[in-house]
Amino acid sequence: MNAMLNSQLQSLNSYPSFFLSPKPSILFHGFSSLPVHPCQHFLKRNTNFCIRANYNVGAKTGSSSMATSIDQIPVTVKAVVTVKVTTGEFFSNLGLTKPVDDFTDLFGKTLLLELISAVLDHNTGLKRETIKAYAHRVSHKSDEVKYESSFAVPASFGKVGAIVLENEHHKEMYLNNIVLEGFPNGPLHFTCNSWVHSKYDNPHKRIFFTNKSFLPSDTPSGLKRLRELELENLRGTGEGKRKTFERIYDYDTYNDLGDPDKSSELARPVLGGKDHPFPRRCRTGRPRCKKDPLSEQRSSSVYVPRDEAFSEVKQLTFSAKTLKSVMHALLPQLEISLLDPHLGFPHFTAIDSLFCEGLTLPTPTNAGFFQSILPRLVKAVTDTEENLLLFETPEFIERDKFAWFRDEEFSRQTLAGLNPYSIQLVTDWPMKSKLDPKIYGPPESLITTELVEREIRGIMTVNEVPYALKSKRLFVLDYHDLLLPYVNKVREVEGTTLYGSRALFFLTKDGTLRPVAIELTRPPTGDKPQWKQVFTPTWDATGCWLWRLAKAHVCAHDVGYHQLVIHWLRTHCCTEPYIIAANRQLSAMHPIYRLLHPHFRYTMEINALARESLINAGGIIESAFSPAKYSNELSSAAYNQLWRFDMEALPADLIRRGMAVEDPTAEHGLRLTIEDYPFANDGLILWDAMKQWVSDYVNHYYPEPSLVQSDGELQAWWTEVRTKGHADKKDEPWWPVLETPENLIHILTTIIWVTAGHHAAVNFGQYMFAGYFPNRPTIARTNMPTENPSDEEFKNFLKKPEVELLKCFPSQIQATKVMAVLDVLSNHSPDEEYLGENMEPSWEENRVIKAAFEQFSGRLKELEGIIDERNTNLKLKNRVGAGVVPYELLKPFSKPGVTGRGVPNSISI
């Protein structure tokens, strides 16, 4: 036994190579030998040193007085380690290693801890030897286990700057925190929140730093090399397949969306590179496909660094886990129940039945399975033992069943709906395509001055269109040039169609938008010339139904753009490079890392899950959205043509779309083009609160511009974001420079806005607005009845126009799949961490930062009250009214569930 123990505790004389680590820790191994002594034995050998009461450690005592002799006794320090009980740990206890781990616990050798001094030896200039002790289990509650160990710390040791830890169990454990008690100035805290691998999986030890933040130039001498080695190991070598317990961050292209080895129909181009520019994702190192060496083989699970994975804390239900259950369990059952993938809804009452009668599912082999994982979606029928997929009625329909049918709601949702990011001011007239007319046909729009004047006559009197342009009264949803190049390709896919589209709106005197015209365009194809037609609200039956069909097409285009660009690309995809670069270049003890870390929680894991089941070839997006197999190419085209970091800040985005102009005299420094713009009204208050918090934080650590310029870690992070994470945009001139605290404040506020405000605004209303799919159809399956119809087709339209609209809508399987997924995506999990709600331990230990965060939290509570007040003001017709769902998507806090409110810190679902 002793021989085995000595072989495990190798010498601790040096700091050789390190392994990968999580934040806020690194792995540590190969220390020189220092036997583990009982505390009493250690006390006898170290009577020349002490911990002074003022914690000025590391100084030798020079007096021979009795008082000094008493002070020379080393301080006994107790370490209390808190480990969370997790689902994974519970199941691991059922395995063959349980008796061995119980034996380890019985002998008090579960965890081996080593204290690391923050200072070098002042005599030799070398690192000090560590102090080691085993931690033994002292309590085991339902949700946590506590371990304790004792150390005798001599005065010469200096301040403790880090703790090295080795997990002696055969299974990983989730380490919550470590507290060192017994120092004269109070306890020393180490916040971990990290998975610690078993030494049998990886022999390299882990290290956790204290909660005190340091710029690189301020790093204590005893921790400088550790800080550097931490980052080296987190970067990895860029080689090999990643293992689940690893914490290596590296870049790769989106080369895992297709599955060419399974079928040529599932082959997809690589996103990222000259042909299809795109942000980078985390490298997994999986083997390349046999039929396409540029693509990576798919697998049942996708690597993310271990601490980026979803938490498995006991007794909590996580939305992301529920999403996986929907993807892998529920949707296959739907396909069994609905055999015909093209079968539409025969009438609108069949759509209503999804909310009142439900859809019978095949009975799974294990009774109660669906109710346990999807209680909101699947109900049990006790008398027949069947399962019903029964959807909750969205609040939008609960309040007004026919709101989706009305033009005023169609217009209102551009300002206060699921996608408030696309509406823009018309600045050029007449509207004209920028695409090559030799390929796509005449560029001029058929929405003419005469047509618009006819539609707005009675609202304005003289020179209607010129005055409307000058007074900023015309707005547009313009998907014409982005979609037109894909129209002919998409139409080759069975069961879908596409147009280039424009929808024109007029701003009325009461501040609401009124739809004026919709233009749909099909480019030349084969021997057919370009086809385009303008549809307007009319008073005759045929015109009314054509208008409704045209609206369905525009809504499908807006839904696709919202999901693929506004949501997936601009929040999920563009954030992942910020996370990878931060972990590769910013130390765990860097204050900017600690500011950003809460805003990166679970994003890499949800992105990996999306690549696995949502945006992959044949996944939900491709099977149920209009662009079909070209969906990801469309995202790439939008990234190439439209994405700019400097335009991701909310004020810049509003100005870019003509929805605001700079005005130093106005609130927030902006004057909105449409005063009652709920997303912008609430969003600007949230933006200002974020910016003030970030300003207070940054100015505390960087009082001078030179500190920003000389911070090597910070500069390396921002350089890597641009040149590696967004490599296809690295040469763009619009990237912000990073030279001053003001530059840094703007960059950080932009990133935090994207992960919190932007994502909340476009994600958590998905089920509310799209749960009743006629309001937000994901796909238009049929062409307009006026586009080269046969006599029989047009006759059928005239006879039963409602049937033609239902045919255009998603099929039963498409609708129910999307509804199930949107229900989960709109859900707040019980462990949600909201903006301004929880103070990070490192912030709490700094009085200035603590006060700044409390002010930030207070501002968000004020925003809650402001939103509540606005939602009672009937003058604000775009956010409140009869049957209107009040706009609450940027209300900071929420209870769990589908609530249509709440701004989490991060993109966690």
C-alpha cells in the first residue's frame, strides 16, 4: 500500500508541462517530491516561520521575545471542498468502480490538495514547495458532498494563490468551490464550478486560482508561469480527436453539417472559407469523410470542452436536455404517426385540434417515458394508455384567435414581434435590385410611385411619395436580392418554393405601420422570362385572397431569415469565436475573462446540438423551412454580404437600418424614426444599463489607455477574434481598434448585448408568435395562383381559396415538428441565470465592482417597472391594445417555462 501511495505522489520540485484546463483552472502535474506528513509532524519542522496577523506573509521573524515565539507557530488552515451531486455521478455509482471509490472515501483519500504560493522564494527566486494533504468526506446531502483537509502553513510560504487538486475517484466530479479557513484576515475563496476528471482518465492534476483578478502585468510572481502554461494547454496542439474530459479550445470550419458517406443527397458544402464565408466553430478532430475529405464525419455526440457542456445538477430540468429528447425521441414518433410527409391540414379546425384534441402517438415500450421528459407537450390518456401530443395554446392566439389574419398585426410584428431586426427605412426610390440583370432579369421594382399614391391616397394629399420619403414614412422588408439567387435552386426541391420579395409599409399619423404592397419575383428559368407581380390590400374577394397568399410567402421569408440569420448566425454562430478566443488568450484570473464568462454559459454546447439535429443536412431547418437544403448557404451569403461587428451594437444597427439617427439631445443619444418601436424603446434602456456597467468595470481595471495597449492577453484575444474566429472577415476595415478603455467598453458591450439582449429578443417569443404556425409559417409550399397557372389550377383557387392557402402552409409533419422544437427553444430552464441577477464571486470580493454591479442590477429592476408602465399606455399602439400581447421580451427577469420575457446572461438555448 505504501509503495503504491508513494508512486502516486511524485516529487514536486518543478513545474513541467501542463495539460488542458477549464476556466477558472488549469491542470497541473509533475511536482517534485514532498512526502505527505501529518500536521503535527509538519509543525515540529517549521517553528522558525509564522503567519503574521496583518497577513504580510513570507517574512522571517527577527525577535526572540516570548510574543514573537508565540507568533512563530505556523497557522493551521482547513480546506472545505464542496462537490455537487450530479446525475452522472448517481449513475456512475451503479458501476463496477463503486466499491473501489467507496474504499477510497473510507480511507479519507478522495481528493489530493496542494497549496501553491503566490510569491517566489525571496532567497532563491524560485517557486516554493507546495503543501499537500488529502481531503476526506465529512458530509453527504442530497445535492452536495463536502470534503475537508488540514494544512500547516508557515509564514515563509506567502499568500496562497492557487490550489492543485487530484481526483482519486474513477469518475469525474463537479467541483463547486474550495474555501480555506483559518487565515488571520478571514477565509480565502476559490470558485471552481468545474468538472474534475479522474486521475485514471488523465494523470495530470488541476489547479484553481483564487477569486482575485489580475491583469497580466499585476500577476503575483509565483503564478506568472502558471498563468502562461494554463493558456498554452487550453490551446492544445491542433491535432488528434478530442476526448470528452478534455478542455481544449481550437477552431474549425462548419464542415460537419453534411453526411456524404451516408448519402450523396446529404452532402453539403463546407461553411468557412473563400467560397462560403462563415464564423468558425470549436474543433473536434473527428475523422474526415471517405467520400468528401473536406467534410468531417458525424457522430452521435459532438465534443465541446468539458466545462462548456450542459450542467447535470440533480433535480433540475434543463431545456437543452428536453430539446435533445424532442429531437431523438418525439420527432421519430411523429413520423410514424404522420406517414405522408406532404399531407397538409384539410381545414383550419384541424390546426385548432392540435391545441384542444392533440395528436395520438405510438405507445413507447417504457410507460410514462414521454410524460417524464416532455410533460408540457405530451399528455397521458389514462383509460387507453395512449400518449397525446397536445400543444399549449400560445398567448398570442389565446388573446385573439384571428389576429394573424389582420394586416395591422402583420405590420405591428415588424416592430414588436419575433423579428424586429429586418424592418428598414426606404431611402432609395424607385426601389431597384443590385443583382446582374443579365442573370436575374430587369432590376426595376413594379412598386411604382403611381401604385403607392393610389394606396395611400386619403392619408396624404399632395406629392404623396416624395413627401413620404422626405418625412420618413415608407418602410420595407426587403428580401429580394438575398433570396432571388436561390429561387431556381430551391424550386428543384420537392415540396417547397421561393421568391425574391419586398413588403412595403407606410407610417400612419398614429405611429402604426400600414402594409401598402408586396412584390414577389421569380428570376428567368429555362425558356421562361422573369416573373414578378405586386399584390395590394384590396376590397374584392379574389384580390383579398391573393393578398393573403402573398403575405404567407413574405412571412415564410421573414421566418427563414429570422431563424437562419438574425438568430442562428448573428447570435449563436458569431458568438462562438468570442468564447474560443477568450479561453485561449485570456487567463482565468483576467478581469475581462471574468466579466465575459457568465455570457458564454452553455453556448458552445447548444451550438453543437444544433449542428447535430437542427441545421444539419436533413435536419429540422432543411426539412421544414423554405430554403430547404440551401438554408446554410443562405446563412453564409448573409454573413458575407451583411455581417459587420461594428453594426452589431444596438444603436449602430438601428442607425444602419434608418430606424434611428444620432441626436446628442435625445435620450440614449438617438432619435427613433418610429417613436413607438417597442423593441428599440426597451432595448436602448437595456443597452445603456449594460454599457454603464461595463464602463464602471473596465475603468476600474484600466484607468489609463496604456494599460489596454500593453495588456498582451487582451490584445491577443481581440486579434484572434478577428483573424481566426472570423477569419473570412479579417481584412475588413470596419473592425474596431483596441487602444483605449472606450474602445474596450464598446467591444465588450456589443458582445454582451448580442449574447443577452439580442438573443432574448429573437428567441424567447418563438412559441408565442410561431406556435400557431399560420401567423409565422416556416415554409411556403406552393407558387402563387397567378404565376403561370393552368386553367384547372386557377379554377380550383377561385372555387376554394382557403384550400390553396392551407396547401401553401407547412404540412402536418412540418408544422408539428417545428411547433415541438419551438416550444422547447422558448422555454426558460429552472437554472437560468438572468442578466443582473447573480453576482460573480470575483466581483463580490472587489468593493468597487460589487457596488457597480448592484447599481446595474438596480437599473434592470427599474427597466421592469418601465416596461410594465409602458404596457398600460394605450397610446403606444404597437405594444398594447385589444387582444395584443404586451411587449415583454426584453423584460430582464422571468420564472421558468414559456413566458415570453426574461433576458438570460447567455445564449443557453
